[in-house]
Amino acid sequence: MWKVLTYEDKILAKKKIKRKAIRNSLFVSLFTFIFAILEDRYLGSGRIRYDPNLLSEAYPPQTWDEIASNIHMYLILSVLMGLFVYLFVTRERSVTRICISCENRDHDKLQEKCKCGENLYNLDDLSWIE
Ligand SMILES: [Zn+2]
């Protein structure tokens, strides 16, 4: 059955979503940073990221010195990737409203109460318990 979340529950749920978003974006940032450097070191193919003129050329692997001199490019790329994931994972509030008594989900936005007379709750304000 559905249980209506208390104010404290909602704060906790929000924090959990935020923590997850931060964790995911840090992971993606780190992964991008390492992957891009290894790609350039051993394949060379990542060069086109900062020089589109190289698109038609072969890309020789770069030396560690070359990579070190472009380290700011790797940092910018990984921060952008992390930011994208952070914004993507932090989702908007649900628009689904549910009646906790008959579990009917089919309500329009203007409707205040379910046909059975029970109040409608936003999905984000509810939690399912067995
Ligand atoms: Zn109902």
C-alpha cells in the first residue's frame, strides 16, 4: 500500500537523490579524465577534441609530455561530462498523482479528489510499503 511521506522523509529522499547525482557525476568525470588521457596516449584519436583540423589526418599516439601540456583540456572535458550527468540525474518533480485508497492513477491536474473521495497525492510524496 501507499504511505504518505512525512516532511522529514521528503527531505531525506531529496538528499538521497542529490547524493546519488553527485556520486554519479564524480564517477563520470574521473572516468572521462582517465579514458581521454589513455585514448590519446595509446590511440591518439582523441586529438580531434581540441583540433578539428586533424579530422582528416591520422592521429599518432601522444607522448606523456604532450598530454601534460594539454591537461587543462582533459579537465574541462571531464568537468563538462560530470556537470551533464549531474543535471541529467537530478530529475524534475513527478507529475503523476495517485489515490492512496484505490490506487487509481488516472487523474487530470485540476482534479482535487479521486472519484472514491480520497485525496490525491503526488508520486514524490508517497512511498510504497509491502
Ligand atoms: Zn480513489
